Amino acid sequence: MTTTPHPHLALLREAQDRALESEGIPMVLALLDHRVGTGAERAAHAEGQRLAAAMDDVRGALLPGHRGSDLGATTAVLQAVSYADFGRLP
């Protein structure tokens, strides 16, 4: 009997099945220009909160018992979230 995987697990599998040598590696990157003022700072903070919430959601769904210092789990979460954030939505 085959069951449909959780959407976050399907997302992680899809992200890991990519041919990174030809497609590149999506990464989460935030830049902040402190010369712009508080509006840009608020926007950057909101974007950071959105990405952090997405990472918490994926981590909670896929790896609820992992240690915070588990680099493999952190890498998997970053891989899935950055893949989704660059155009592939779960």
C-alpha cells in the first residue's frame, strides 16, 4: 500500500532529486542597506520572520525530535525552504 507523503517531505525529496551540477543551488540570502532607513529595515525583518516561520514549519513536520545542533537536519530544512522560496511552492 502506497501512501501520499506529507507535502513537506515531497518538497524535500524534490529538492534533493535536482541535478545541482547543472541547476545550481538555491540559497537563502538576506541583504540590508542601513542607509535606506526604517522602512527597508522593517521589510527585511518581515522577510526574515517569514523565512524563519517556513523553516520552523518544515522542521516541525519532518524532524520534530532533532537536536538543534544536528547539521544534517538543518541542511535538509534549509534546502527544502530555499527551494520552495525560489519558485517551487509546496
